[in-house]
Amino acid sequence: MFGFRFIKEQPTTYLLQYSSGRLKREGRGLAFFYFAPTTSLVAIPLESVDVAFIFNQVTTDFQNVSIQGQVTYRVVEPKQLSQLLNFTLDSHGQHYINTDHEKLPQRVINLVQVLMQSMLATRSLRDTLKAADQLVKKALEDLNQAKEIKTLGLEILGLSILSIKPTPETARALEADIREQLLKEADQAIYARRNAAVEQERAIKENELNTEIAVENKNRQISEAQMDAKRAVQEKQQQLYEAEIEGKIVLEKRNQELIQLIAENLKCESDAKAYSLTVTMQALAGTEPKVLQVLAAMKMDSNQLISLAFHDLANSANKIGELNVSPDLLQSLLKKR
């Protein structure tokens, strides 16, 4: 009404109010009434902005690569930026009067592209495909030190490279090359695995042979020990046998001496008996048989006397008509027998 307007901005917007060519107020999240015919409003967003980019670059070996990524920035000097780009709002305070606010992200992307171009000018295609982290680190350092960024009053919050892709033809060639390398590495791995298996087999065979040799040595030692033990036993048996033979020889010698002594004793005894009998016979040469019988009977016991009596009866059997022997006599004879 009557040209007066009310404006209210968010805390993430820096607002500058110019009236009659002079700065009347500035700050974050302002809210006030203003007279539209004589007031100019400049609104600069302070929130962080994510800008995606994709562009083509040429490596040092003249290969095209497509770089896709994202850069994040924010305005830290809004008043300084308002002097370089036009962020003026219309009289209603709702829209920008031109498209200068849309040029800021493109300026940042152009600066990133220039930095990438300078870095890729010294890198080959293979190095570029593997150097995403290095490119991000170097580009982020250069952006923070870039004069244009400081002049615009910006701060780079982050930079990321999502992909670095060669052309389809180059990609297929690289894939073929990498495929061949992978196949070679697979073959080498197979050969290495086979060689390792052969080495393992050889080691196992050597261990088996060493084990057999050790077993044979142990068996030989056992056989030698058994032979030594058997030899020792045989020697002991031989010694015992020899000792036994020597004992038998000594015994036989003693038996021989004993037999000789017995023979000599028997001979002496026989000689003595013969001499005694000769002397006795000579003394009894003229004696009658009855006298001899009486002398013999004097030294006989009752059994011998009874035997002699039965002998005489037998000699005179033709003269004896009847002979009675009492049971008591027979019983006594049988007991003495």
C-alpha cells in the first residue's frame, strides 16, 4: 500500500538495503518495512551449495577422459560478492532481477576444470584413471588458494571426483589389455600353485624317504643290538658249557680215582679174605666133616640151624616114614621169614 513493502529473510540469507544510493542496513535474517520506489534490496544466500560437474579433458598421451564430480562452496564475504555480481531483488523482494546469481556456480566449475586440465597435462591415461584421490587433494588445495575464489568471497568446503572414464573405444582397449594381464596373472598363479604343489610333493617324498632311511637305520641298530645280545648269550652259554665240561672232567677224574681206590680196596680185601681162607683151610685140612659141621653150627642162628636140620632130614628122607610139623613152628618160621 502506497509503495511500502515488508520483507523477511531466513538466517541463511544476507540482506543489504540501499536507499537513495546509501547502505541503510545489512545482516542475516532481517525483517523490516521499506519504501519500494527508493529502496534496493540485495539478498545473498549463505548456505552451502553443491554443484555437480562433468567435463572432458585430454591427458598427456592425448586420450580423452570424462571427469564427473561435485564441488561444495559457501559465501563467506557476502558484501564483497555483492560488488562483483548482481544479487538485487525486484521491487516485491521475491525474485532476482537478472541471472547473475546463476553464474557463480559456473565460475566455480570453470575454475575446477582449469585446475584439472593443468594437472592432467602431466599425467598419462593410466595414471589419471588411478589418481582420483591425488587429483582431488591437489585441486582442493589449489581452489582454496585461488585468487578468484578469494576475490568472490567464497570458501571451498569440499571436492569429490565420482568417476574418471575414458572413451568407450579406449575403455574396451584398456579392458582387453587388463583382461590379458589378468589372464597372465591367473596363469602365473596357476603355475605358481602347480610349482608349489610339486615342491610340496617333493618335500613330502623327501620326508618319506628320510623317514624310511631313519627307520632302516633304527632297524639296523636293533638288529645289531639283537646280534650283540645273542652273541653275548652264546658266549655266556659257551662259558657255562665249558665250565660244565670242566666240572664233568674233574668229576670223572675224581670218579676214576675213586674207582681205582675202590678197586685197590677190594683187591686188598679179597687178598685178605683169600689169605684168611687159605690159613683157615690149612688149619682145618685134617679135621673130620662132623666136627666142621659142629663148629659151623656154633656160629649159626636159629633159622640157620633149622635150615640145616631140614637139610639133614632131606638127606635122610628115604629113612623117614612120617614127619609131623606143628602149626606153631610153621607160623614162627613164616614170621621170621
